[in-house]
Amino acid sequence: AQSVTQLGSHVSVSEGALVLLRCNYSSSVPPYLFWYVQYPNQGLQLLLKYTTGATLVKGINGFEAEFKKSETSFHLTKPSAHMSDAAEYFCAVSRWNYGQNFVFGPGTRLSVLP
Amino acid sequence: NAGVTQTPKFQVLKTGQSMTLQCAQDMNHNSMYWYRQDPGMGLRLIYYSASEGTTDKGEVPNGYNVSRLNKREFSLRLESAAPSQTSVYFCASSVGDRRITEAFFGQGTRLTVV
């Protein structure tokens, strides 16, 4: 069975500071990994994804994530936080098993302080 | 291009009432999903449809039924609403042709059961 943990339900950073949101997964087979962002009262929007190939993945809005198989991690980073980055972030894993299944982590709410 | 469209956006039900949440996608996707989102619990899968004509239970199916009406539409029905079903419901779709791709989400339905 797959599962996803996100360390820290709420993370606060100052504007201009590094953003680091942690994601660890457990999976019996190599997974495919995703980060989604959810702004208030909206649906989820894809930030970036890892399927195969390069382990450092770049996404929208300056975010990137690195797949580390040995650490079963897929942490999300952004060098310099902007006020508009305040949102909830979800890590998800997926694999094919009689259809594509997604398993989401509990989410991390990012606050950006002026 | 509308993507995934959910109706209604908001609904208040009395305990015991029934209702159907509608979802339609215009991306010619094979797979469709219904999730519920509750604080601190991420997104939990209620039901999914890997392809037209098939539906399967997810993590939290009790109290719900689904219908894959055609390739575009996937509805979620609450036969007898309970306060525990107060949540935000998201419909999503993915390509579902054995390629692992991202899920695309609707804007959500905020349901309150009183």
C-alpha cells in the first residue's frame, strides 16, 4: 500500500526566505510523484511532477523538487518566498494498478510573513 | 477549455436528504475520481472510474454511490445525507491510458449537512 507523509501541517516563512516543504512516501514499487497547490476556495493545481528521468524537477512559479529514492523523499523548495505563495500544498504518489490511483498527503499550509 | 466542471459549488442539506453532485470533463480522459477533503486529512478517494463503464470503491465509499454516465460525466450521489458527510468534494480526471499523468481537478463543491 502506498502512503504519503508531509512533515509539518503549517509552515511559516518570511518573504524572500527559502521555502522547504517535506514529503516522504512509502511504496512497494517506484512511484510517480506530484506536488499540487491549492489556493483558498479553489481546486488543486499541479505544481510539478516526477515520472521518469531527471530527479530534479522544475515546476511553475519558481518551485522545484528532487526525487531521492534512497530517502524515499520528494521535498519541494523555492529559493525566495513571495506573498502570493501562501496556500496549501499537497504531495501525491501515483501508480498504475487496474487504473491510475493517486494517494495524497495530509497537506502543508504555507504562510508567508511580510 | 473548461477542464473539469462541478455543480453545484455550494449546497446545504438537511440530515436524511439526498442529492447528486455532477461532474463533467471535456479533455477526453478515461479515468475520473471523486475525493473528499477534510481539514488535516488531505484528499481521500471515495470512488473512481478507471474507464467508461467501470467504477470502483476508494478509501471512504460508505454512504455514497456513483454513476459513470458516459465518458465525460461522473456523478456522486448521497442517498441519505449525514452530518459526517459535511466536506468539500472534488472531482478529478486523468488520461488513464497506462501513462502516468497528473490529475486535473474541478473547483469543488462545499457541502454542509445540518
